[in-house]
Amino acid sequence: MSSHRVASGLLVALTALLLAGAAVTGYLDRVLFDGDRFAARTATALRDPDVRTVIADRVTDQLVLRNRPDLLAARPLIAGTVSGLVGGEAFATILRAAARDAHRAVFDRDQDSLTLTLADAGVVASAALRQLRPELADQLEDERVVLLRERLGSVAADLARFGDDAELLAWVLLALAVAAAAGAVVLARDRRRCAAQLGLAVLAAGLIVVLGTAFGRAIALAGFTGEDDAAAARAVWDAYLGDLTKLGLLLAGIGAVVAAAASSLIPPVELDLRGLWARVTARAPAPWLRVARGAALVVVGALAIADPLGVLRFAITVAGLAAVYAGLVSLLRMIHKPAADRTRSRRRAAIVGVAAVAVLLVAGASATFVATGGLSEPEADAAGRCNGHAELCDRPLDRVALVATHNAMSVPLPGWFAALQEKPIPGQLEDGVRGLLIDTHYGDLLPNGRVRTDFGSLAGLQEAIREDGVSQTDVEAALRLRERLGFRGEGERGMYLCHTFCELGFTPLDEVLGELRDFLVAHPSEVVVVINQDAVTPADFVGAVDAAGLSPLMATPPPPGAPWPTLGEMVAAGRRLVILAEDEAGAAPWYQPVYARLVQETPFMFASTADLTEPARLPASCRENRGEPSAPLFLLNHWVNTDPRPLPRNAAIVNAYEPLLRRARACEQIRAQLPNLIAVDFYRRGDAFRVADTLNGL
């Protein structure tokens, strides 16, 4: 045996090993070392009922037994409710966020432990339970539930270092595999036979990946003894690494095609299985060969004991690939028939035909692999929707129309003298409102439960009246109330949502922020925009947002000139709440001035329905008001001001489909910007939601 032939054979074997290493490293870089994909696959595991059962039990026990032992009798009800919500969209988003944070802890912060913590499990469980037993829901606190805590030690640092270099390493291994294959061809005396051997090397690389994955799976699952835990662990393994087996099978299939195509161009070689087994079991002359063979047999035997079904599947896979190889060789020999009477040009044409068929088979196998989800790419959003529609996920925020409520806090609740909306803010959000125009004020909560607005000074009072456009009747009524005995004395300072005067109606700010958070946690694919007419300091308002647990959901507007993210990107990142300030911003990067550069608007004082419905008056209703003409978001103010007595019948007229759509289209043409926030009074009157759908092309 010549040295060239030996070297060529060694390079063929090295090609198989390098290619297997490149496939595994590239897969791990794509699936495990990328935080978003890692989180998405974590949520994918929830599709398995065993995983849902295990998680539901742990969530229930930590929420009930650890914090509320007196709820033990209600555990079956709570467990059933939690089990139903674990497979839902809200829980999947919580799990993705937990997985993303755990991933950052290991790969970005080099922490030596992996902790998977659900931050909002109590909120979601309470929301689900509230439909059945509200009194139980009120007792469940917003607790963090720890699903997994595993100490990694130095492994964490090693993972972080490997994760940083995995992509580069995958490309290096692939380049070395190509170089080894090229070297094998150069050194080979019979290049067609070498090509067949390289095809078999690719096939072997695929089988190495399949066998290695099966062996790793058996080792990883050996520590799980409980039936439920073992079944859940299998599902989690498959969610992360199941596609690696498919990738190995694709490699093996491609190798079989290449080997069959090359083998069809050379004289047939009989496959002597009995002789092959004799060579495998015979005493090898070289000690290192005996050691390698013995180790391989031990590994195969151990794997057969640990996972007999896996070994059986592997054996069937090998048999299937052998059958594919033999069948392809037989068929391709029909194209290339070595015969003495064939002309040279016909032989070349036959070789080209064999190559073309091989390329088509490889392309077809690869396309089928991708089309059938061979290397699945889990959606960042489990439901695949953004604000209720899949079509909106690919659109940036400034290309989406949302229904908004003017003075969203002015609702028929106790203490409000007049209402501009039919439902409180949680009801508005449930109905589909995604923009809230609110006013925040300092107020003194008095012993009798009433609130007196704190304007700071007479100038502050006059400024508030001017900005809000409050009617003189309302001003006089509020001032009369302030002089009454019930609004005197010391009070407890707080922040409230009020329309200029808390004496005419108020809702605690922390209450609304908590309700907003509950909604966003329970509806993880929704994006909400809030414009705050602020009479409180940025520090106090941002502090209230932090206290409500909304900070992780806050989206920071892009810098000047940069595009807004798409709704899908906001949902995937978990940054789905935009809050902007009318007057004073700051104290947090996300709390920015609304009219400085971000939002432009129309006028907001209209005396009659004709101002908003008659075509001749529409240009005046669309003229520039606050905000720069280049601002990316456009606020369409669309209501009739009839203070002190709001008139729902006016809303029914101006919110009707044809008038509202006509004005929205007119303003869109005049201002060259899609109305992004359609702000209305009495949002349930008319067809504001249908108009938004039309503007969105839905």
C-alpha cells in the first residue's frame, strides 16, 4: 500500500471527523449560545404535556405551600388552573424571559449557577384563577417561582468562552474539512473512488452526529428516576437538541447521494458484510487499533444497555441509508453505462447527467429538510400575533394604527362626576384599546376619602386650566368644591389620574399602573403606548412605574434618525410599553418628551361634530398643532369638546366608520403620515376599531 494512498485514506477519515465537529459546533452556536433562540426553544418545550405537568406542580407548590399554607385545601383547584395556563401564550412569554435572563447570567455575567426563575407566575395564576374563585386569586401574591437551580462551577466560564468562539470555530472546522477533502483528492490515484470515499465520509459524519446525540441523551437522562420528571427531561432535551439528530440524518443522506453518484462511475465493488464483520472481530496487529476497536465496542454496548430503543433506531437508520445508497447506485448506473462502444462525448454527457441527478437529489433533500422544519426556528411569540394580528408583527410602530382613549382615566367609577369612556382602563385594554392618554397630578387624600389637587401655586393652577382646556363651568365647580369643608385639612400626598381637578374625579396612579402590568403580563403579544400629561416630577412618575414592576417592559424610543422596532421585535424583546411625557421627561431613558421629536398631532379642541365630519372642514382639522412635522408618530385627536357635559351621542357620530375613516385618510394625505394613535371619546360608540383595521390593511 503506497504512502499516498494511506495519506489519502487518513484525510478522508479526518474529513468525516472535522465535518461532524463543524455540524455540532454550528448547531450549538445557533441554538444554545444565542440567547433569543435558547429562550424560544425553552418555551417550545411547553408543547409537551409532561413538561407542562411538572412545571404546573412546581408553580402551584411554590405559590401555595411556601407562601399560603392555608390555601392547601384549594391546591387541586389552583393546580388545575395553573396546568391549563402553562401551555398558554402568557406563560410561554414568562418562561422565555426567564430563560433569556438565565442565559445572560451564564454567558454574559459568568455566573457559576444556572437559575430559571419565573418572575410573574403569581400574576398569571391570579388572572386565570380570578375567573373561577376571585377570593383565592386575591390571596396569591406576585411571587417569583424558581423552576431550576443548578450549580455549574467552572463549567459556566468554560461555556461562556466557548460560546463566544463557537461560530468562528464552526467555520474553521468546516474549512479544515474542505481542505482535508481536497488533500485526499489530490493524493488519491483514483479520484473517482476517492470521491466515493468522501461521500461515505460525509455519511459517516452524519452518523457520528446521530450516534453522539443519542449517547449524550442517554447519559443526560440517566439521572432522572421519576416517570414524570424523566418524560419532561426527554421533552426538554428534544426541544433543544432534537434537531441535531435531524441535521445528522441530512448529512448522512447527502453523503449517501454523493457516494452513490461517485460509485456509479467506477466498477462495482461487492459489499461483503460477513468479511467486514470478520475484520471487525479479528485480532488487530497494531495495539492502538485493538484499543480503538475495544473502546468503540464498549461504547456501543453501553449505549445499547442505556438506550436500547435508541440503538435500535440507529441500526434501522444505518440499514435505511445502506438501502438508499445501494438503490441510488443501481439507478445511477442506468445513466452511466461504461461501454466500449460509447463515444467520449457520450461518456462525458453521462457523467454530467449523474452529477446533475446527484445535485438535484441533494437540493431536494435539503429543501425538504427545511420545509418540514428539520432545523426548526421557534417563533419568538408563541401565538405568532402582535396586537392580535400576525400581519402587524413585521411592521414598525410608526406604521401601525392603534385605537387610543382620550382622558382614559375619566370613567364611570365612584368619585367621578363625569366620564369620557365607558369602561375603566383594564376594560379598555381588554376591548382592544392600545393607546392611553392620561393626566397625572399630585393630590392630598383626605380623611373622608376625597382628594384635593395640589397645584403648587396659583400659577400652577392657571397653567393646568390653560393646558387642559377645561371649561369655565368645570373650573368654577372644582373651585367651589375646594372651598368646602370636606376638602380642607391635612391629607396624605399621592399621585392620581385626574382631569385637571382631582376634586371632580380621581384614580390612584399605582392602581392603574398595576392593572396595566397585569394586562401586559397576561397578554404577552400586545404593545401599548401611553402619553402622560404630567403634573408630577419625572423622578416620582418613574419611581411609580418601577414600583409597579413595569420597568422590564418599558421600550426606549430609538435615537433621532433611527427606525422604530417592529411590533414583533418589541414582543420578542419583552419591551412592549411606550410611555412618553408631555411636559417634563427624564429620570429613565424610556421616559422621553412626547412632542420634542417623537409625536406630531392635530388640534384637539372641536366644538361640533361638523368640524370632524364635513369634508370642507377636514383640512383645518388636520393642520399641524404640537410636535415637529418630521416626528415619526402621528396622534389624531378626534373628539368633540362639550364640557362640562360629555355627550356620547356626539361620539357615535364622529366615531362612525365612514366619517372617522374619511378624516383619517384626509389627515394621512395632508400630513404624509399614517395616524398611529386614533384618540377618541366613548370608544365603544362607532367603529374606531374597524377603522384602525382598515388603516392597517387588515
